[in-house]
Amino acid sequence: MNRSEIVELFDRYVVPSYARYPHVFVRGKGARVWDADGREYLDFGGGIAVNLIGHSALAGILAKQAGILVHASNLYYTEPQGLLAKRLVELVGIEGKCFFCNSGGEANEALFKLARKYGNERAPGPEKNSEPGGRPIVTLRYEILTFESSFHGRTLAGISATGQEKVKHGFEPMVDGFRHVPFDSVENLRQAISSNTCAVMLEPIQGEGGIVVPSPGYFRKVREICNEHELLLIFDEVQVGMGRTGKLFAHEHFDVIPDIMTLAKALAGGAPIGAMLAKEDVAASFGPGTHGSTFGGNPLVTAAGVATLQAILNEGILKHTEEMGKYLLGKLKLLQEKFSFISEVRGIGLMIGMDLSINAGEIVTKSLKQGLLLNVAQDSVLRFLPPLIVTSAEIDEMLNILEGILAEV
């Protein structure tokens, strides 16, 4: 089929919930993709932080596993799921358990349920009502504090947890039990805690919020507050995890270990998977029948997850990511010196944002015309999320295209 025929299929049969660019991609290799017209593009969006070790890198693993066993249901045991859970739990440093599902949104749904169940199981017993004949007062510990500009998925609970009003519009009323506080403010967090609070949930680096990095020491103080009030500390590493920042998990930069953590996007290098990891005593609140996922952790995607981890840890990808991240950050800061509308360049590893005083959408559109895929967050932040195998030569190629476009605008 040609490009127009494929676009026509979407126009006729696919729900229009995405503002799609008029490009049809048909194959990819490494840090490049090709469209239906045969044109080549350099990918610095990475499928929104998904294509971690490059396009088509896991083709052999997926083909091999597809010829062995794709699905068996979670009523039974399978080897790839057990191996991936073992590796993740060992690597995170949480003595606990892993729950598998199909996406970041689902992983966060699992943690919302687990945090509430754990919190309510530890809530104080009914208090006597002071009014004669009144019912006993029950205090539930179900509230999760999240942060302004955060993003936690597109489910109804996910958008309720998200600290961005634009994702909530039209879906009111929101799910009760979420309150947003300013990011990177210790005092605002302290003041927000109530008798109903059971957890604090953060992204180590806010991705959809515009690549927002917290100040040094902030997460250690958050950990102390959670310990003081017996609250769960939860990290959403859906976008930032799996080596994106030069460490396997982004929270390693801040020397803090969470009680619950979620992963997805890059976990299986492009295959659809999500995971929630929780400390042993917290995970124990999920007994048989409390939560589930039909396709979650099936042999196909967990085999891909095992292979992705092996590539990250055994092929020098973390060191390469750190080096390429510093190289890209330095080059983008040089562009900042040239163009006054670049307000700031920030990020860690290969998760970098360029904050502009102009709308970034025009730059993304112009980049597409010149064979470069970029991504935008918060309307004015160009987001750079290339595959972690990107080379300095490819970074230079991207910068050459970008500088020409910036000079035009």
C-alpha cells in the first residue's frame, strides 16, 4: 500500500485521538526509520523513549520466542517472566516482588491499587464518635500525593494523578484520592500530608512536564519525610528508567531507593510491557485475586525484556549513554549561546530538553521535512530521546539540521 492509502485507512477506521503527522513509517534500523515513500529519517524521539537499543534490535529474540511460546496466561508459570522478575528485583535493590502488565498506564494503575490496599490495611481502627449514638469514625489511608506538571498515564486514575489540567478536561469528575503539590518544594510537601495520606509519588525527572530535574538533595528529604510519616515513596520511572539517564534507573542519581517503582516504555525495547516492583511487605498486600492482567508478562515480551537488560548491562550502553549525553548537552548549550529564544538546556544522559521562548511545534514540523524526528513537551520544550546506541556522528548530523532550522525561525 502507498502512503495515501494507509492514511485513508486511519481516517476511515481509527479513532482520531492522536494529532498525527502525515508520515507513514514502514521500517527502522538503529537510530533511523524509513517512510512509505522510501525517505530516511534520523530518530531523536525514540518512539517517545521506547526504542532504547535501536529499531529492529530485538527482531531475532522476538522471532525465536514466537516460535517457542507466545502466551500461556498467568494461571501458569513461564521461564522468561520469572527470569525478568529476578533480574529487575536484584538490580533495583528492592527486596521484593514484580508485577507485569502491558504499559506504563497499567503499571501505575497497579501501584495505585497496591498503595491504597497497603495503606488501608495499616490505617487505625474505628474511633468512637463523640456524638451520642453516632457511628464510629473510620480513617482510611488512601490518598496519594503527586506533583504539579507530573504525568502518570491516560487511564482515569492516571489522569487524576497527573498534575496537568489539560489531560483532565472533559473527563470529570476525577478519581478521588490524589492531590498535587509543587515539585521540588520540601515545605509544600510537608504541609500537604494528612491523616488520609498513604504515599508520595514522583517522577525522578519529569518527562512530559518538560524534562524537569530536581535540585540536589531533594529526593533524600522526600525519603526522610516519607519515613517520618510512614508513607510509601513511589517512583514512576516509566519514561526515565532502563538506562535513559546513563544509569539503569534514574533514582540512582539521587541515592534514594523507593518502596514501589514502575517501568514500561523501554523495558522490552519496543515490545508492549509494564512492570511494578514493590518491597516484600508492600507486595504482600496483593494476594491471589486482588489484581491481574491477562497478557501481562507473557513469554514473548518478557523474553524481549531479558534481552534488553542483557544488552544494556553487557554491551557498555550505560557508559555510552553517559558520554553521548554529555556530548549532546554540551553541543545544545552552544546553540543556546547563539539563539536568544533558547531559555535553557537541561537533562541527564540522553533525556534532554531545550526550553524555548517560542512554540516548539513549528520546529518539529520543519525537522520532519528535513528528515529528523523530534518531540515536544509542554508546547515549548524540544525533547531529545534518541536510542541509546546513537553515535556522536549522528548527534552532529542532527545538530546540523537543527541549527539550520533555528536560524530560520
